[in-house]
Amino acid sequence: MKRRALLALWPALAAWHAAAAPSVVYRCGAEGRTFTQTPCAGGQVVPIAPGPDERAKQEARAVAEREARLAARLVDERRQREAEARRALEAAYRSPRRVTEPAPTAAAAPDARPSRRARVPKAAAASGR
């Protein structure tokens, strides 16, 4: 709703802006750093370049529309590539894995450390018992 209202007011705002634009600007001050629309003592007239004509505006709109279409196409292509990559990754995780050796279980794995009861005291091992 707000967008429609702004679009309806756009021609009126453009006409007002064109009418409000100054036709002559003066450079004033000792160093010429002040600009004003009213004449001043010792002021110099600054030429104002006209704005773009209707043809230039139409060309700019055409370029903007073309770039918008290109950007939308690039976004679609990127999204398709991302979806394909996501599907490939999901398929890789779902595929059966080849197992060369069965994983060792707790019962099949030998205990690397002997239990305390199986140890021989150092004194008995030294005497040869």
C-alpha cells in the first residue's frame, strides 16, 4: 500500500524537484567556498550542467533492468549448483560403505595389559622362581 502511494506521488515529486532546482548558482566568500542561489558582492556565476535527457534516462533504465535480470539468473544458477552439491553430499553419506575388516569387538580384543594377579613380583623374578 505504501509503495503504491509513493509510486503515485513520484511524478509530482519529480516535477517539484525540477522546478526547485536553481538555474544559477553563485560562488561567494573570500576563498570562494560558499555557494548560494542569491547574488553576492564579488560572487562569480557557476555554470550548472543540465541533467540527463530523456534518452539517457531510458538507456539507464534499460541497463538497470538487464543487470537485474542477469543478477536473478546468476542467483538461480548458484542455487541450482548448491542444491546439486547438497544432493551429492547426502548421497555420499547414504551409500553403503565397504568394510575390509570387521570392527574389533570388546570380547575379541585381547587386553594389552596383564591383570595385577598375573604379574610376578620383582623379587621372585630376580631369584629365578
